[in-house]
Amino acid sequence: MKNATLLLSFCSLLLLNSCGVFKPADSTTSRRPTTGRAGSGSATSYIRADITAHASELLGLKYKFGGNNPRQGFDCSGFVLYLYQNAGIDIERVSRDQAKQGKEIPLSRAKPGDLVFYKRPGKPVFHVSVIVEAGVNKLVVIHATNSGVIRENVLESKYWEPKIYQVRDILN
């Protein structure tokens, strides 16, 4: 009888999970939006919110060169790739190729879900981050750095601010 009750509880949990009613707090699972596609108004807003919420869930994960999933860790472009793929958006693997996708937009028009690319003078793009908050004197991003996946205002960073190269909208 005890085994039957346990089996029934397990099956109920599986059913609830597959219906989307129960979602465990496990940031290693991938998530996909259930409606819309990039570029279609409110669907784009939904995708932007999904990307930024998922990025926040991954804060604190470790850095791993070449990493592109929560179990092994992330490098910067692997982090962006993971977020966008889980939102149903195709994007290139490395930051210098990601920097050619979508369209460049002025910093003043940056929105959550847009990407910030960084470079040094005379060198190619070397880093990417995803915007989670933008405003006057504020460009808060989440990115995979040598310190792991972190959140910071790059306009207040003596390291990142001078290296900002461009902001790109991949979703519209």
C-alpha cells in the first residue's frame, strides 16, 4: 500500500510538471516560451522578459571557457547562446559573430534582452552581455565573466564602460 501511494504521488508530480503547473526551482532546466515569435510586438516583450528572468536565475554560476550550459558553466557568448536558444531564438555561438546579428541601436534605445558588445581598440569583439535594465546613466547587464555569472551596471565600471562597442537588438 505504501509503494502504491508513493507511485501515485510520483505520477501526480510528473503530470503537474508536464502541464506546467509545478515548476521546480532548478536553474539547470531549459525553458521555452509558449507563444509568439521574435519581432511580433507583445511576443517580443514576452521573449525579452523571459530572457532577462532566466538570466537572473543563472546568477552565481561558474565561468567555464567554452561553456554553454548551467551544468558545466558559461563563457560570455555561451551564456547568451543558452538564453536565446531557450527563448526559441537562433543566435551564433561566439561573440564576434553574435555582434553581426540583428541591428545596431543607440545606447539610448537599449532595452532588456538587447546585447552589449565590447572590444579593445584595434581588436575584434571579445565579450558580450545581456541587458536586464536600462535608463539614464544605467546599463545593468548580466554576463559570464571570470568571476562567474554576475549582474552589474557597466556604465559605472572602470573596466567595462570604456570597452563598450555597440548595442544590438537581435529580437526585432
